[in-house]
Amino acid sequence: MRLCHLLGLTAGLLVFLIGSSVGSEDSVAVYTIGDTTGDWGFPSPYAHYSRGPGYTQMSFIFDTLVWKDESGYVGALAEDWVMEDDDVYLFHLRKGVTWHDGVTFDADDVIFTVDYTKDNPYMWVDDSIIESAEKVDDYTVRLYLSEPYAPFLDQVAGTLPILPEHIWEDVNDPVNFKDQEALIGTGPYTLEVGDLQQGSGNLQVQSL
């Protein structure tokens, strides 16, 4: 489900990757994320570089609530959503999604991410427009904005990477959190080999 969902995204963003290697029909795609002139940062939400393709590489590992394709906004971790009021969004999350370590993704992860990024601002997204996040049930989240904000889907819901609560809840220094666990996302790729501290190596399609 994850790979099919982001197939169009993958094709569109590969131009940012430094190099690629495609094997036989039975092998998985492997994309190199470093070059001889340096690196683009550790590909976790808080440690990737703001320059170059740092965000793009991170987005292969971590998903947002929504994304975009040639038709407009499409579901990512949120299957669908509705604008209940000018400043209220209701998101219905995908069921059956797991983090790379096998733990189930659910509404608690979204609530946690909103709260965590308020305490630890993420350089690419100003989500201060979110006043509060409410868990309706395990797969439904309601986000209340402090005021109407037209680019919310594009600049917040479609840009903010969702974090696994069970990994990040005890992380007090997210910028320097560069363990293997910092790269556990829901995206179609994992960092399989390379220098974890520098974020160089290969992104490989995860087992689906």
C-alpha cells in the first residue's frame, strides 16, 4: 500500500537524488543519498539539512498526512479529510499502516507529533497555526487552528512529517538524535547501509 501510494511521488522526486542503481526485475530499487563532495544530513526530520535535497530524502522515509500529485492534494497517512469549519479539519487516517519496526500507526502518533513539534519546532514547518489536536478515535483526528489559514493543507498537513510516538516520546534533543531508531518511519524506503551519523548510504525499498 505504501509503495503504490507514493509511486508517483517517487518518480517525480528522483531528480533530487545523487545517484541510483536499478537491479534486475526481481531486485529492489536502491538509491544513493550521498556524493563525493559531502552529504545532505542525517535523513531524520530534525537532522536533515535545510539546503539541497535534505527534505526530499527524509520524505522517502517519513510520511505526512497529505501529499500532492498532478491532480492536487491526495491522501498519505490520512485517507481522506473534511474541512468542518474555516478553522477545523477532520482527518480519517489509514488503517493497516505500520512503522518500519512493525508497530501500528494510529491517531496517537499524529497527536504526539503536533504536541512534540510545538515544543521542538521543525525547521521546515511553522505549525503554530494548530491550536490543538483532538483524538476522536484510533483512526480519526480533529485539528483546530487558531484562525482560518488557506495554505494549511499545503504548508502544514502536507509538509509536516509524522513521528512515531513510541520512538520519539523520550527524545529531548531531536537534532542530535541519530540512532538507527531515528529513521523509523512509515514511508516506502529505509536507510539500509551507510554512515548513519552522516546520513550517507542507500535508501532501499522496505518489505511490504
